[in-house]
Amino acid sequence: MNIGASLSILLVLSTVHAFQYNQLAQYVDEHQEEYVEALRDWVAVESDSSNVLRRPELHRMMEMVAQKLQQMGGAVESVDVGDQELPDRQTLALPKVVTARFGSDPNKHTLCVYGHVDVQPAKLEDGWATEPFNLTEINGNLYGRGASDNKAPVLAWMHAVEAYQKLSMALPVNVKFIIEGMEETGSNGLEAMILAQKDTFFSDVDYIVVSDCGWLSRRPAITYGTRGNCYFLAEVHGPKQDLHSGVYGGTVIEPMIDLIGILGESSASQHQKKPLCLFFSLAEHNKTIINFIKQRTSIVCPFFTVLKVDLLAHKWRYPTVSIHGIEGAFSDPGTKTVIPSKVCAKFSIRQVPNMDPTVVEKKVSDHLHSVFSKRQSPNTLKVSMVIGAKPWLADIHHPLFEAGKAAIKRVFSVDPDFIREGGTIPISRTFQDVTGKSIIMLPIGGFDDGLHSQNEKMSRYNYIEGTKLFIAFLNELSQITEAAV
Amino acid sequence: MNIGASLSILLVLSTVHAFQYNQLAQYVDEHQEEYVEALRDWVAVESDSSNVLRRPELHRMMEMVAQKLQQMGGAVESVDVGDQELPDRQTLALPKVVTARFGSDPNKHTLCVYGHVDVQPAKLEDGWATEPFNLTEINGNLYGRGASDNKAPVLAWMHAVEAYQKLSMALPVNVKFIIEGMEETGSNGLEAMILAQKDTFFSDVDYIVVSDCGWLSRRPAITYGTRGNCYFLAEVHGPKQDLHSGVYGGTVIEPMIDLIGILGESSASQHQKKPLCLFFSLAEHNKTIINFIKQRTSIVCPFFTVLKVDLLAHKWRYPTVSIHGIEGAFSDPGTKTVIPSKVCAKFSIRQVPNMDPTVVEKKVSDHLHSVFSKRQSPNTLKVSMVIGAKPWLADIHHPLFEAGKAAIKRVFSVDPDFIREGGTIPISRTFQDVTGKSIIMLPIGGFDDGLHSQNEKMSRYNYIEGTKLFIAFLNELSQITEAAV
């Protein structure tokens, strides 16, 4: 877009397309029941990308996304991104990536909205108060797996575009959508697709917005950085089959004891200052921080940092390791007395800027193999990194962030928190590296939405006001001048 | 029984009741299809005593046992042994203990047959080649959960008694049955019941036989000792709910890392000779032993003892620890990124003579709490021993063992292996302590039956020849003179 074009847009905006925010906001308020029903339909689809048995549901979810965008009059494509290779060497079709375009006015900026509609696993027996795939409203909160992460935000973007359409107002910017179904397991296939479409779909994109995160408090936020994630499987393989622990106990080296031994040695507690601790860099535990966090998150859990600045640093700036669980061992209620023959630990390390997943993969694998070899166990260890997502960090002085700030000010009458995210939106870094475009994260999820855990929810307030925020953001974007960028 | 009575028995045996083994054995051979069908009916009942959701099935199983004994004309009682207290303080009715009596001739010895009809958990997806609760015959083996442990042996004892009845031969000894449904979880309720019936049901019992174990090789065996079992839960409780590992990772002390840390420190590898290793006393690993075990068990697994005598000592004479699994953590396929809020490790320590479960409970709990307290974690640890079963050791010079040896010689034409058992039959020790009666273990299960693991089976050969063995044993028992005991 040249300077002449920019000037003509500014002229247009100040006359024909004067922003009628109140009218749009009223439209949103009047249609909120319809929006909740749309979310209910989407949450009902168990689009768990980590469970291969749910893959048909995931395909169906992508079709529903394409259908919705088509109904809105978008130019929609369902892009085949190939197959996923499973650990057992079998292959499985990846869910298609859905792209759409609304408007192609060369005199307008073009925003690309990224979102995902796959979800984390969830079962009622994990401790949900309601059926996780049946959206249930309690006290203004809409409970359901994927409600906040990321189905409601994706829908809110669609509602925002649709509001302009229904009120016969021209979109202030061209809007493109790119919606995927593998985010929760590392956006398999998406990077290659972005590379392939760098000079086609992305050629006219000016900005990319991601709304796959949450606020830090009750104050709206703009996110300028995320941690990456390297997800590992450490598998110890021993006897050919599970064995009776009475009959064989004492005569076999148990894979479970090997696995727990190497994990125990690799993840020290906060009071162990030994250099063998590969993962942790921890401050002293102090109860004062619990009160701070209680105010901020309403979740009581044991924190170990002392100061607010430390706490936020540990959430956003430092790496961390979590051990999620062990597959293959006895995990049901009851007292089975078996020696499991093959056990697989799952753990992940959150990445921060200047960490390279390839290096992390080698270091972790070398470390575990080194600890394992000292045991001189006859069992075998296999370490594999199944997700390797890079961290992302943006410049908050970019006009894109000014636009976000202005939009928040209009809808919520406050200045936003400028925050980073401890979680991972793998594709943000890829967008930045491949397309060279500017990226902003504009969350609408609440600080207490319970992403990835039991009783995930999206509040009706955040869903509806978030839709208005996106409407306002589209307008603010249109006022960015070429000179400012 | 006085000397006069004994002499009159000897007289009777040598004339009217001359033992017609061949006729009885032929009867058994002719009815083997019927026996397999009976086993099929029993295996079809998922009588898993460790899973409270299967309790109705367990009650139904006990009713089937009572019904069978009634059909055989026994004096049957279903004894209420009270309630089980669950970890959440709720109570659940224990399965009734079924007792029965066949014959009450004061001039004959009285044998009490103990068995159990509850089973370990089993699911097809654990790696079973056939549906675990659908008895399936392949190459002469009858595959199904509980087939060998302990449903077929219990049925074989019933078939043995029934064979005498059907051929109108007097039973050489009075036979009593005591069949329970909580063996796999520590025979909850049975000890109190035995104590209560010490002077009633058990008053005229001379000998107790248990057939809840297996041979060491293809040669029939008599078992004279078992290890006990102390089963522990170690639960670490942290945040109120599961947390997203990206959002909260680095700011909470994760219960899973605490748990793995304390378990890792408490179970050293075989090459760590440190005294902190509470559980292990291990010899060097050597591959030669693998060949020995391959011949003996056809299961290839990593063994670490050098000599045959060491191997058997590690199976029978030394304690061992097994870590079975972790409840509460992520155990499914896939890559969930969650920090579990509450995780519960399950491990068990096999007991040997002179170990006292009460002492073991205190030592394990103290040790884990001591290791845990060094971590200065804000999480909480709870250690509980949910099974505390004592070991048992008998005198192989007792005439009861001579009777077993003679019966084996008659049916199989070989001398038995005299063996001990690495597994636990908790009640054998209780029988000995409470009733003061002599106990023998007369197994009919094969060495490769896969108790507690996938593809458990009972061979048709062992089931049918085992029935004949019990028939012969009843006769041998009747010939024990008072003087010999």
C-alpha cells in the first residue's frame, strides 16, 4: 500500500465509513443467545487432537468451521496438510486447515485472524462438575472443554465480521482467517502450509492477530510474548509382558523403577541446589506470594517465589519442567500387583527466548541416557521429543499494539495490562519467522478460565464484550498509517 | 480322633472303601467338557475385588459358588463379614464368605479347602490377545482372567468331591470349603471371620489345603512357603485442581515432581550400594541367568541374579519392592499438558519370614516422610498401607506333605518339586496363627499361567489332571495315622 492509498483510506474513514461502534455493540448484545448456541454446538464436538481415536470428530469440527465461514460469504478453502506419523509408524490424516477471505480491497489493510478448534482431553471423571462436552451455563460462566481455549474466541472473531455484514457496514480492513485443528499437539502440518502459502495467502496480509490466551486479571490485556514447549516421551522397555509382582518381584529390574529413578534424578526440588538439576532455577518459597496469587487467580496452590516480579518472571521469562504422567503403568483405582513391562513418562519443558528446541532435545536425551546408563539396567530407554514449539516475543511499541490499546480503551474504558503468556501458541513464532508480518495477541479469555484443566469455562461477559473488542480493533487497525509502521 | 478310631478307619479303608483311582480318573476324563463349561461360566463374571464398581459382580460370583456347593448337597452357609471402609470414608459391603461341609463322620479326618473367586483387574487394551472375561481355548490352554488364579483350582476341588459322589463312593475324609472374594486385595474380613469361627467351623478341621499358586516348572510341585505383601499408597496433594503447565509451570511446586522425587530416592538401582536404599538387596546382573529363566518360564525379561540358588532366593526368601503405577496423573495416549493436582503412587513390598507388616508400615511411612520433608515442599504427603499380608512357612516333614507327595506320584508318576512362592496367599498365615492347624499348598496351575498379567490361562491338562490329583490326595489324607502327626 502506498502513501496515496493510505491517504485515500483516511479520507474514506472520516466520511463514508464513520465508525458506528454503538450500533455494532447493540447488535452484539441483541444476538448473544445465538452466539452462546453457536458455542454450544462447537463445544459438543470432542475435537481432541491428541487422541487418535477422536480424529473423526476433529475432521467434523474443521468442516463446521468451513461451513460457518461459507455461510458468512467468505472465500473458503480447506487445505490438506498431509498425514501425521504415529509412534507405531502408522499414518493418520491431519485435520484440514481452513482459510477464508472477507474483502480484498487493495486500499485497506489486511488482518489475518489465527485460531484453533482442537481441544485438550477431558473426561467427567477427571473431576469436572459438568459434562465437559455439554456447554453448561452457571452464574454467567459457560463451562465446557475448549470453551475458552479456543472455540469462543474463534467464534467471537466470526461474530465481529458478521456484525459489520449484517448492519451493511463495510469492513474497515480486509479480514482473513486461518483456523487449524492441531494446536494442542504442536500445530503439526501448519508450518509447512504457511511456508507453502507465504507468497499466496499471506502475500497481502499486513497483520496477524491471535486470541488464544487469557487476561492476567480482571483487566483486559494485550499479550506480547509466549513460552515455547518441548514435549518429551521417555519410555523404558523391559520384560515382554506385564509380570506378577509376587512371582517375579526381586528377579527383574523393573522398568517403572528405572523410569522413576532417572526422572527423580533429573528434577530436583527447590531446596536442592545441585548442578545436576537440568531444568530448574527456583527462588525460595514464601507464603506471601500465595496471597498475591489468590487475588489474581482465585486458585490456591503452593507457590514458591517471593516477589510479584519473580512470580511473573517464573510464569513468563524462565523455562520450567512439568511431569504430566506415566502411560503403561497401573493408573486406575484399586490395588493391582503387577510389574508393568513398558512405561512411558510424559514431561514438557517450556521454552523461553534464545532456547532452541533442537538443542533442548539433544540435551534432555543425552542427560536421561547418561543417568540411565549409570544404572546399568538391562532395560532399554527411548527418549523422543514429540512437540518442539518455539517461544515468541514482540515489540510492544509497534502501532499494532497501540491499536489494540485503543480498542480496549473504547470497549472497557481502561488501559490494558501488557503481559506475556506462560503457555505456548506455537504458531505465533512461525508466523513471525516465515511471513515477517507483525503479530499481536489480543486475548478475551478470563484469568480463571481453567485452560487444559477441569471445569474450563468462558464467561458470557468476556465472550460478548470480547466480540465488541474485535469489532473495535478492526476499526483501530484501519487507522494505522503506513508512515507509523 | 483317638487311636481306636484310627485303627477302625484303617480297617474300613482296606476293605469297603478300597480306593478305586482308575474309575474316578476315568470319570474325570469323561466329564472334562462339562468342567471347561463350568470354568467358562465363572470366568465370565468380572469379580474384580479391587474395583468398587465391580462389587455387584463379586457378590454374584459368591452366589454362584454357594449355588454350586448346594447343588452338590453340601451344608452351605454364606457368611456376612461386614463392610469395607473406602479411602473416602464411605463403606461398601464385603462379599460374603461361602462355607460348606461334605460329610461329618467323626471317624474320618476333616480337610478344609480354601480358595478364592475374586480376580485381578483386566482389560483387553492392556494387551490381551483375547477378551479377558470370555474363556477362550487355544492349543489346549484356557485363556481368561482368573482362570488359573483361582477359579479353575476351586472348581477342580468341587469336581473331585463330586466325582466320589457321582460314583457313589464314600469320601475318604470329610471335606469343608471356605471360599472368599477379597483375596486379591488382602482378604478383607476373612481374618475376623476365621477368629469368630475358630471353635465352630474350624473345630473339627484337621488339615487345610490351599491351591492358589503354581508349579515352578513342568513338574508338579508342593508349596511350603509364601511371601507376604504390604501394599502402599503414597499420595501427594498440591493445588486445588489440575493446572495448565504453560500458564502455571514454574510458579508451583508440582505434586508429581515431589512424588517422583521421593520414590526415586527410595528405590535405588542395583548398582547403587548406598544405605539409603531401604528396599533392595541385590546381586549383580548376569546374562547367564536369563537362559535359565527362559527355560523355566518361557518369559524373556531382564534378570539380575547370577545363580539358580540366588534366583530362587530372590523369588522366595528376600523382600522386594515393585512400583505399580500412579493414579491421578495423565496416563492415556496423547500429550496432555497439565500439572496434576493430586497424584497417588502405588507400590508394594513382598514380606518374608520375620518381617512384621506393622513395623514395615511405620518404617516406610517414616522414610518417605523424612525424604519428603527434606524437599521443604508446600504440598502434603499421605502414606497409607492398604494391604498388610504376612508371609507363611511350613514344615515339609509333616505327614500332610508326605500325603501330597504320594498323591502326585500316583497321578503324575514323578516326585514333586518342593517349592516356595514369591506371591502372597495372605490367609495361609492367618489359618496357621488362628486355628493352629497344619496347612499345605497343593498347586495345579502351570509355571507360565501369567497370573495378574495379560493372557492369564489354565491349561486343560493341568485343570483335568489337577482334579485327579485332588481325588488322590483325599485318599492319601485318609491314611495319615494319628501317631504320625
